[in-house]
Amino acid sequence: GGLGLLGGGQDGHDELEVSTEALASIARSAAAERDVMVEDVRARVVGRDKSAVDIRIEAIALTQHNAEGLAHRVQQRVQDACHKMLGVAGARVHVRFLPSKTVTVTKEVSGER
């Protein structure tokens, strides 16, 4: 289906009527970047009044450099995308980097001998 708000009568503006599929799809494309391989995205609408969005992203960082900064960038991009494309402000985005299955990380240890 198309993006955009689903339903939404005149007084429906305080209730979030966005499909979780749309959220997950936007989040997935926003999260992807050169250093990030997105494995899994789950979006849920939460809160008593269903006004909050909770997005969980599991990804593999293809670089070991500054994973925290990377996670923060992904978070920011996903929040921005949800806001711009779906009108969802303040999505809670959780990014978890999984241990990589394919990339071998060699850590140089100095001062051993």
C-alpha cells in the first residue's frame, strides 16, 4: 500500500493511524547506510492513547569505528524520516548492533611482548 496516514477523521489527529508496515519500511531504508546492514526492524504503536511509536532496529555494523556515534546517526535518521514521511514526531528508536557473522575484526594488541 501507499504511505501516508491511514484513516484519520477530523478528530483522529491525536491518535496515530499509521501502519506499522509503513513505519518499519521507512525505518529500514532510513537506517541503511554504507556502514550498517539492517537485519531486522520492528515497529509498534504504543501508549495508552496509541500516540507513541517504538521502533527496534537490529543491524550489523560493518565498521568497528565509533559504534555509538553510528547508532546515534541511525536513530536520528529514522526519527527524521518518520517525521518527514509519516508525520510521526518523536519516535522512540532503539538500535542494537549484532555481532557480525561475516566480518572478521582483528584487534591489534600492543605491548604484549
